[in-house]
Amino acid sequence: MTDPLDNSGANPWQTRSSTVVYDNGWLRLLEDSVIQPDGAPGSYAYVEAAWPVVGIVPVADDGHVYLVRQWRYPWQRNSWEIPAGKGEPDEEPLVSAQRELAEETGLQAVSWEPLGSVYASASINAHYYLYLARGLSRAANGAQRDGAEQDLISASVPLASAVAAAMDGRIVHAFTVVGLLRAARRLGV
């Protein structure tokens, strides 16, 4: 039986050249000269992240998930999200996830289960890794937030309530929505 959602197939795009328009060491803006699938010339601009991004769905034994709220400058609003962050050079995604959970929530986990990976948008080339973290306890050093995270607050809510917020639009962060839905499916919520 053939998978109706099979992703295989030939690349219909041709890259003629690629120009780095901006690079700050973490994010690069690229503009490629391309031949589109219809054969016409065009350009394709996109942002590329230098290192993987990780997101953690930390679920306590009582079924509550820990979320963080912080001000998202480009959106000019607060956003409730799963703990997340970027990896460091040559750091494995799981190690990044363990570090980010401790930094943002002051928690550590005994059990780590991959929830797969995602891409955020066709205009952002960044690999996002999701993890379900369980067996939670306080980390020895507590939360160690950087300067941009000093407004961050953490709260725990029932996983079912967080999923409801993702479904009704109170949670708007796409990576968080995907993480919550995958964790809920994995846990049968």
C-alpha cells in the first residue's frame, strides 16, 4: 500500500546562485537566484539558523505541563510556549534540550523521549527537535536565564488545558502547538 503522504520525489527547483545578504553568526538571510518549477527565473529569500532549535514538553507525574511566558519582540505580545532554545555549536539536540529545560524552568528530567522534528516555515531553514521530558525534579542550579529571558515566567497547567489553549488560539507559537499535540497523543490525553 502506498503512503498518500509520501514525501519522496525529485527537486523541481534549480539553484543558479546563492547570496548571503546578512549573517550575525546565528541567523543568515540568503537570497538565491533560481529556476522555478515552471521553468521561469526567480529568486527565493529565506532565513537559515546555524544550529538546531530544541523544544521540550515537560510533563509532571500529575499530568501538568510546564510552560513559559515571555515577551516576543517581533510580535509585540506575550506568548505562552514550551521551554525551547537554540543548540550550541557541535551540541547534540538532546543535550541542548536538557540544558534549555534547566535554564528556563529550573527543572531536570529522568526520562527523555523524542517527539520528532519539524520545520517552522518554507522561508526559515531551521531544524526543530521536540522532546517529551518526564520524571521531573528541581535542577541543582535552578533557572539560569540569559538577559533576553529575564521577563520569562513559568507555570504548570494540566496538559489537556494546554492542548485546549493550543486549539482555540490562546497559544499561538507554532512549535509549541506541535509539541503539545504530539505529547498529548503520545500520552493518550
